[in-house]
Amino acid sequence: MKQALLDFNAFYSQLAQNRLQSWLETLPAQLASWSRDALHGDFAAWQKVLNHLPQCHSNYVELRQAVQFGQAQDISQGQAERIRFLLQQLKPWRKGPFSIYGIDIDTEWRSDWKWQRVLPHISPLQHRYVLDVGCGSGYHLWRMRGEGADFVVGIDPSQLFYAQFQAIKHFNPDPNVNLIPLGIDDLPALKQFDTVFSMGVLYHRRSPIDFLQQLKQQLRPGGELVLETLVIEGDEHTVLVPGERYAKMRNVWFIPSCAALCHWLTRLGFIDVKVVDLNSTSILEQRATDWMENESLIDFLDPNDHSKTIEGYPAPLRAVLLARLPD
């Protein structure tokens, strides 16, 4: 069965039957424009990869402890070799890991480690509508579904991430887990999600206050924001504005302290704002692999002092914050 990367009709049908129905006022026109005008030069090749993925059948799905679909014994060696070859055509794989019929996609990031840090602190996801802003290839969408979320939507404008997500979904076509290839600027104020996640995005935004306000506009009254981002040490007035690059990244604009970030969220009307985790990124959590062969964290740090980036800034320190809208 061929998969149409440009066919969103099944998602529209889902929206028409749930609380996000108002999104249909804007979304189809936006995605039609995206499909017509903004396709990456490799998009046709990615579509071809999806079209050639074999149809496999297994009842084995694991989303609580990992993201695993099928087991090695469920398919032939030839099918396994074909799946591995095709998924390798979608490199680089950055967020994961995934296990597809015994084929381990060893991604650059151990996103499961981040999930282990986040999960103990958040409100239970059972029966919730969840939005993940900047979801990458969708690893955490599956973990959210594994925790019992009723409807999970990720948004990320990267077309490669969208293709990777569709490749994974090919092996578990759950209609309640979806990735839409748009950014937060494309979303109306839906005000319908019970939980909104934003992990690894804030520091890429030129206007962080506006971004936090956009996240707020997706939450229902009483909804929870789960924010994971780079931070630095300091008081509520401390914010690092790097030069042209931070850890070799060009698009890093503001890295606040935890205190500053709490202050921003409170000013925007969030309540119960708290820092629940603080963690220095290690070279074991972010590293090059056979599935992501580009430079990674070890190349972004001072080779003589891993407490600093190669530019001399404090090395990546990541915080998880929770905040809630009033009921």
C-alpha cells in the first residue's frame, strides 16, 4: 500500500469528530499551500522510501518502556534487510530510539532519557489531548500515547522529520497519533489541549515571550505546560544572548536562567510554576551513531574543558519546568 505524504484527509476526519474541530477553519488551506509551494528537494525520494516499506503484521506494540513495533521473529531476514536499508535512506535520525521488528534505530539523542526525567513530574496523560510543539520525528508522541493520551498531535516544520514520523507510523498506523508539518506560528489559538509540551525549542525562538504566549493559547483552562529548554545559572535577571553561534548552532537567541524563565511564565499568567529537573547534557545522551553520522555534542564542546562550549559559553544545561493555566 502506498503512503501519500501529502494526504491529510484522515487527520481532517479525526478533527471533525473531536474538540479540535475549529482547527479545520484554517488547517486545510495551510497544508494545501505547504504541499504546493514548500516541498524539500528530497521529498520525492522520501516518498519513494515510504512507498517501498513492506507490509508487516504483528500485534506487538510497546510504548510504555520504549517505542517498539513488531519483533524480529515476525518477519523474514529479507524483509528486515529491506526495512533497514529503506530507513537508512532517511538519515540523519536525531530523536529516538525506535525498534522496528528488531531493527534498532540508534538516534543521535537518547530521547528516552529525557522522557524518564520528565514523566515522573507531569500530570497523568490518561484521556488527555496532548500537543508537542517542535516534536522532531515524533518519538515522544508515541510515549505520550503509551501513557494513555486520547489524542496526540505533534507539530514540526521539518519535512524530513515528517517523513521519518510517517515511516515509523507505517508500522503502527494509530489514527490518534499525528504529526503536522507546520510551526507554532501557523496555529490559531485553539485553547483545547490538556497538556502542551515544548522540549528543545524555546532557545531557537527570536521572541521567547511571544513563543510562550503561543503555547499558552493552545491550552484549555487548567491545562499544563511542560517546558524543557536550555538554561544558565543566575537570578531572574540573567539571560545569555550568544553571539553568532552557541555550540555551533546559529539559531540560538536567548538562554535564560531558571529564575528568569519562571518570572516570564508568571508574568504571562501561568500559575504553579516550578522547576522539576535540571540536567547537564552528556556526550552519552547526544552523540553520533550509524543513523546520524554528522557532528554531535562532543564536537560542540571545548575539547579541553567539557564545561564550556567550543565558543566558551557554559555547556548545555537543560531544565524541565511545569506551569498551569488557572481553571
